[in-house]
Amino acid sequence: MKRISIVVPVYNEEENIAHFAAAVEEVMGRLPYDYELLFIDDGSSDRSREILRMLGERDGRIGSIFLARNYGHQLALTCGIDHADGDAVITMDGDMQHPPELLPQLLKKWEEGFDIVQTVRLTTEGVSVFKRMTSTYYYRLLNLLTDVEIQEGGSDFRLMDRKAVLALRRYREHARFIRGIVCSLGFRRTTVDFVAQARYAGSSKFSLRRMISFALDGILAYSVQPLRAGLYVGLMSALLAVVLFLHVLFETLRGETVPGWSTIVVCSLFFGGMQMMMLGVCGEYIARILQEVKDRPLYLIACDNRPQAAEKEAHDG
């Protein structure tokens, strides 16, 4: 019997975990697969860990890994993918916005021979117009800047065959944009559309600051266009400076030069602003280089509550 690993990162989701686990159990119980439901707790401060321990004691198919602190959604997802041992791995969120009812469709596509089955979110119930518009135009900008085609509306709800998972594990950068990495892997892929439901309970932990950081990781990890834009702006600025110099020289020869502070201030602000902007862009790339050369671990595990981990510990002991 084929084994399916379902990886679910959670952070302060005490109100959702048990309901989500029951929904997955109901769907997977009707399918001819062995499965594990692997929760990755990303440093929760509520009762999430207590609930996960109780679920694991009740059902041996439910395991959990507790990270040492809050590392963020992408690194928690990475931890789950690193420890999933199924023939196929499905990643999804535990707030019910990724509907478990869609799991049979993903598995059907996998059985048809697709290595990656990516879900595409058509819309999200209750989401603001601002978030919907920024998401749409962000992916359009990202595809314009990069050579990798990243699915617009794509989410971290996807199925990956074992060989795609093993390929993904070879990517170890710290500033991770898993949607981009998966799109760059290749392999035979297809998509499944869905409408994301409103959260079952609680509120989103994805703040505006995290959204901006996530967006920057996606652009800077897959594009050097911001650096090239600096080159183009520099060339345009140099050309503008030559034109301005010729203008001043012409007015001087005519004897009509009138000293004015406005021109100086405008030019100073323009060129100074361009320099600071490009220093900031260079700083973002340099910061990521520094982060990578340190070669620190992506995450640290505080406790591994999977049944196989307990068996291994008992055997080693």
C-alpha cells in the first residue's frame, strides 16, 4: 500500500488543529492509502503543542515535530518536507483554507503520472480587496523579473512525488521561497483549481511585515533585475548630468547664467535618492550572501513526537 505524508505547519492554531485532523482522517479513511499526518509546530505559545501530543497518543498516524523557536512558515514547511517519508508528500495549512476534500483529486492526478500537483487558488472567501490585488500584481511582477514561471494564484497546498521531494531537499538556502523552488524543479506537473474557504477559527498570523519580507525573498532569490535596474538608472543619471552640464555651459557662454538654489536642491535630491535606493538593494543581496556563507542550520528541533522517532530512540537506548 502506498504511503502518503501530509505535512502541516502550525503556529498558535489551538482552535483549528483537532478539527483539521478530524477532517483529514475522514477523507483519507475512505482512500486506499496508508498515511501519516505530520504537524510542524513553529514555536507556538498557546495550547497547540499540548493538543498535538494528545492527538498523537490517540492516533499513531498523527505525528508532530516541535521547533525550538518560531522560524517562519517556509522553514517550518521545509522541516516537514525533510522528515516526511511517504511515496508522495502533500503540504497544506491547518486552518481549513486548504480544504481536505481536495486530497482525492490531488492523489488522482498523482496516480495519472504527474510528479507535482499544484493547487491554484482562484479566490479566498472574506479576503480584502487590497490583499487580493497586491497578490495578483506581485506574481505578475515576479514573473516579469524572473526566468522561472511562477504560477499566479499558486499556494503551498501541493502534492509532490518522492523524487520531486528528494530534489527539493537539495535546496538549502535560508531565505526560502518554496513556491519558486518547486516551479524551478521541472518534472511533470499539473494544476488543480480551488476556492479557499475562510479560516475555521482564529486569525491569520501572516502580518503585513511578514508579507513584505516574503515578497522580497521571492524577488531577490530569483532575480538580479533590481541590480540591473541600478545600472540602467545610473546610465540615465549620467546622461542627464551630461545634458545638464551642456545646458549650463551654453548659458554661461551666452552670459545669462542665473544662480539658483532650486536646480541644485532638485539634482541633489534626485541623485542622492538614487544612490541610497541602490545601496539598499545591494545591501539586501549582501545580507543574503552573509546569511548563506555562515552556513547555520535552517531550523532546530526541540522535540520529535513521531512514532518512528520514539521507536528509534528506544532502540538506540
